Amino acid sequence: MVVGYPKNSHGKFQFSWDAEWVRSVPWRLGLLLIINAAVALMLSVLMGLRMVRNIRPLVTGIRKLAREEPVRLDERSLLGDLAGSINAASAILQEKNAALKARDEARSNWIAGISHDIRTPLSMILGYASELEESPEVPEEHRRQAGVIRRQGEKLRSLVSDLNLVSMLEYDMQPLRRERVRLTSLARQAAADLLNDGLDGRFAIELDASEEDLWITGDRKLLLRAIGNLLQNSVNHNPQGCRIAIGAFRSEDRTRCGLVVRDDGRGVPRERLAELTELPYSSNRKHPPRQGHGLGLPMVDRILKAHRGRLLLDSPEGGGLTAVLEFPAEEAHAAGS
């Protein structure tokens, strides 16, 4: 090759390639490309493995956070900033949980202490009021007033007992005396207790005992308390009288079983059903209890939760209230085994 640049100059260059080498250029280029691709793949695999090793502890830590377990991750890893943030969130969560637990225990202990302090003088008041009410030497008017004192004292004692029980259930401090219990047996005893307490003639109670083979494992006394509260709730909120039905059921797919308490009384507006299981004066409760202290249904709800069950409430437009005490099927199977 002859080059005549710049002006008045010339240069001669000669290039030569081996024909065999020229013919090998394509496969040499292909081999180079394959080697580059292999190196890139190897580097990406190594980087991916390193990233996975750094991400796996973070995923485990996040799962522990969801379970409110303490988390401590190595902040010297590739994702150290993220690990530090998770550690800080875990520390804050543990601190708040400890504070909430301490507050709940203090509240529960305070309620238990107040309940104990009230019971002793209240027992004396009830004792003296009963003596005055039954003494023939006391004027009739004074005996009547003593009877009022006794009845109000018994209401106060019941309120203190309910408040203490709800507090224990709310903070998982109520021990459960578990035993095998037949659902229809609970229904019979609760209905009998209501009748023996002098049920007014305006009320009729019906018992469906067709499902005799349904058993659960639970605290018989607490379960009776829950059913009794539902029956008494129907009586208290329907002064005009109503029909009350109670019976056991098993779902069609056999995954659930329980009891149904139903009345045909006035019912409750559906938009208020959700708040009936909230404690009275809770921020989630927009309407104050219409009658009583408002602890009846919240107590039932917490008794069911302590037995891994749930309380379902419904009130059709035509009136009436239906309460379903539902238990998971495994409870029934475990009890029947």
C-alpha cells in the first residue's frame, strides 16, 4: 500500500497474513465470545450466591419480626444498612411489647386487687342486709329496704366477678380446667339454670338436642358461663318477652361445630353488631351499653377465643338475634378420640 500524504511525501506499507490464520479468525472470535460469556456467567452466579447468602438472614429476620420475636442481624454484611434498620425495628418492637405487657399485668393485678378488696366489705354488707331482711323484729319498711340493699349488693358482686374474669381472659391469665364436654349437655344445663332462676312466663325456651354426638375439650364452667350470658342477654333486652331457642350443630363439611342461641326479640341494628363484643367504654365502641354493664357479650367472645373458637352474631331485618358459638373441628375430634 502506497500513501501520498502529507503533500510532497509518500510512504509504502506492506501487510501480509497467513491464509490459514485468516481462515481461523471466525472460530477464534467465537471461542473468545464463549469464554467471555462463561466468565460473565460465573461472575453472575458468584454474585448471586453472595447476594442470596446476605438476603436469607434478612428474610428470616423479617419473619421473626412478624412473630414479634427478637432479631439481631450482622450489620457487616453486604446489606448492612438494611440489617441495621431491621435490628432497630426489632429493638423498638421488643421495648414496646415489654411496656405493653407490664402495663397489662399492672392493670390486671390492679383489677384483681380491687376486686379482692371489694369482696370482703361487700360480703359483710350482704350478710347484714340478709339478716335485717329476714328478721321479724325489723319493721316491714326497713326489711324492704334491706332487701333492696341485698339485691344491689349482689349485682355489685356479680359486676366485680365479671370484671375480674374479663380482665383475666383479656390478658390470657385465666387458667382453663379442660375436660371432655358434650355440647348438648351444656345446652341442657344452661337452659335448666335459666328456668330454675324463675324465668318469666313471657319467655319460652326451646332445646334442640338432635346432635348428641358432638364433644369438645374445654372448661365446662366457663362454657356454661358463656351460654348463660347469651340466654340472659335475650331476656334482659326483650322485656316484652320472646322465644329463645338453643341447639348444637355441625357444619356440612364437618370442619366446625358448636351451639346456636337464637331469639325472636327486638334484635340489634346490623351496623352495631361488630362493637357488641368490645369492652364497654372502649374507643372501638361508639354506643354505650343500653342495659347492664355491657360485659356479657365481650366475656362470651373472650371465653370462645380462649377455647380457639369464635362468636358470630347476626340480627335479621325482621328482628331477633342469633349468636353462634363456633369451635374448630379438630377440637371436636380431639375430644372424641
